[in-house]
Amino acid sequence: MTTTPKFAHVVFQTSNPAAMRDWYCAVLDGHVVFQNDNLCFITYDEEHHRVALLTPPVPLERKTPTTAGAHHVAYTFSHLDDLLARYELLREKDVTPAVCIAHGVTTSMYYRDPDGSFVEMQIDNFADPEEATAYMNGPEYGTDAVGPAFDPEALLAARRSGAPVESLINRSWALESDLPDPMLVLTGAA
């Protein structure tokens, strides 16, 4: 029998180490464990580092929509209120999502780091993986696997006015906003 690995860290090459360090520390509420001219290790939990920044001795270009590579890294919160609290904390630091999507399986806010990569902050909308998988194999997801965009301020206002989580984590409320296709942002077309 083989063992299952757990995720340890992600490493980004960058020519903007200070901006990337500050951004990831803000977004993840993290701190620097170690930094020198070529490396920066950041953590936000019990792991010694979750995000590393590698600064090579040659200049690098910012990621573009036509650059091959990882699209995003995702972080999950346990409750919608936690996701909204992080949204508010980041908004106060002038860090706002590039697009927010009611995927159905998750409720997600996508932020763009200083080098152009996405970081997804999300909640799982189902209690267990089997329910999520069943939803992903169902008709709503089959018709639109991405889901509609939503306004994070509308989500925050609805939750503050007492709307139950269950009514806010399905796609129906997001469809009312009639925002542009979120794939335009995710793919760099907008």
C-alpha cells in the first residue's frame, strides 16, 4: 500500500520579491520565516513554509494570459463567514478580488498576485467529498462547470442582513447579478 502525500508548499519565481512577499503575507495572514537575496519562505500555519519565492539572477517577465504554467493556488476556509472576514481584511489593505465565482461546488474569490498569478480563496459548499462529486456529476455543473460571477459586496451585505449560508452558497442568488462571464477574467480575455 502506498501512502498519500500531503501538500507542503508552492514556489514562485519572481523579479518582484518585496511586492510578492508583502502580498502573500497580507493575503494569507502569513509571516516570513527566512529571507535572503534569492529566497523568501512564508508560512501561515504549523508548516515551516507554505509559499516560497525564488529570485533568480536574471530579470523575469510578469505572467501573461498566454504564459504556460500553473493558473492558481487555492486555499479553503471552513465557513462562509471566515471567507468574508478575509475579504474584508484584504479590502482594507486595497487587495480586492479580480473575480468572484459561485462554482456551485465552491464559493470562490480569485485574487491576482503582483506577478499575475491567481490565488483562490474559497469555501467548500458540501459537507463531504462524495456530495461534492455527486454535484459535479449532476446537470447544473454539467451545463456550466465554471458558474456565474458574483459581487463580493453583495454577498457580504446579504450575509450581514441575516441571509442564511445555505441560500448564499448556491448559484441562484449569484445569477441575479447578471455579471460578465468570469472565464473572461480567468483566461485573461478581460
